[in-house]
Amino acid sequence: MSAEDLCRLRILVTRPAGQCEALCRRIAELGGEGIPWPAIEIEPLRPDAGSREQLARAGDEDLVIFVSRNAVVHGATLLPRSPRPRLAAIGPSTRNALEQIGLDLDIEPDGFDSESLLTHRQLTKLEGHRVFIVRGAGGRELLGDTLRERGATVDYVEVYRRRPRTSTPRERAELLATWQSGGVDLYTATSVQILEALYSDLGDEFSEMLASTPLVTASRRVVQRSEELRHRAERVLAPGPDDRSLVAAIASWRGRPRDPAGRPELGK
């Protein structure tokens, strides 16, 4: 991609604080403008003593699955040093976070979600094995439920909490003025929780702009939820939720033929 691929596009980036800056920088490198607007905050959690002790005793036949980069940031220190349990991760961003602290995976991620990880051949038969899932509070149950059905004993270790961020009246007023003047061309939402937090925080005053502005996501569940929230503009579906995939999808959308009103032509 070149420095002109996102030329003059202004994109509202809704990743959590501390994680939206890198995407904003990448957008700027390609000629666009990333507007940081964290829709949720990440709050560390200390797992209960029982969960910490069980994970600390995990052996080399046990498996620890990290579900996200945040799970690595807030949970990797709980791993025993020796013997080290087997490690797996959901998505390349989680894998990269583990590799950055010197931890290599035993089960490489294929895809970006629980469904993709569950297709791995090493996870098809798990009778007699123990699996620890390091995640945020209130995460999806699909992974744990499926592994139990395959014979594993599953323990959750919850190391962080996501909570909606409440913007200030001044922040909302500034964003409203920017958006009303045509200063937001697209906005991102990489999870249903981020999308719902964004709608809740901005409220009715932004409802028309949220509904009529293209949405960038990598999740079909986000697409479905956006339809339920009456979003009627185009959804730009990226192959993954990482920065590279999101930017590539936006650049592809940006390069599509335009109709007389300047909108990308559907089906082209």
C-alpha cells in the first residue's frame, strides 16, 4: 500500500485506550486521519486464589489458551515457569503478544476467533486433559463448552474486565461538530461490545450519523448487531481484526469505483 491509499479519509477508531493509537498512526501513514475514540476501557482483574494456584500448578500436559492480547498482558505472569504447560492463542495479535515476551506457541492460531481455533487437530480429542482459558470477564462460552464436550476439564482464569467508556460533554460536542461537518467518513468496531458501548455513549444525538456512516469490522456478529441497531450504511468487512487487515480493507473500499454521489458502487 502507498501513502495515498487512504488519502483524506477520516476514520473514527474505537479500540480501547492504549490500543487505538497504533491503528491511527497506520492510517496517517497512508494519507488518512485516525480519530481516536476509545469506546471501552480495559481494567485489570486479579483472579481468585484458587484459579491462580491451579494455573501455577499446570503441568506440561496441560494446555493454556490466551484469548486476546489483553489476556496476555494481564495473565502471562500467572504461568508456571517450569514445567511450562502447552500454549495456544486466538488470533495472530495474541500470538505476537506472547512471542514478544519470549513464549512460543504449541498450537498455532488459524484465523481470528474461537471457531477457527477449535478446528485445530490437536483440539479434537481431549479426554483426560486440563485446559485453562485466560480471558476477560464475561467472555464467550463457546470455546470452553466445546472443549468440555471433547473431554477436557476446563478452567477459566479471568484477568481483565471490559467496561464502556463514558466520554465528557465537551468531547461529545467536539465530535458532533466534526461529524456534522463531514469530518468522519467511517468508524470501526471490532467487537459487539465496542459497537454497543459506542452507541450507548454517543446517544440519540448521534443516531443518524451512526446509522448513515460506513462501519469497518472483521466480525459478522458485529454486522448482525449493527443491523439490529438500524445501521443502514455500508459495512466494510475486513479479513481479521488486526490493524493490517483493517487498513487493507479500508484501502480496498477506498479504491472501488464511485457512483455520481461519490459512494463506492456496490458489487464492483
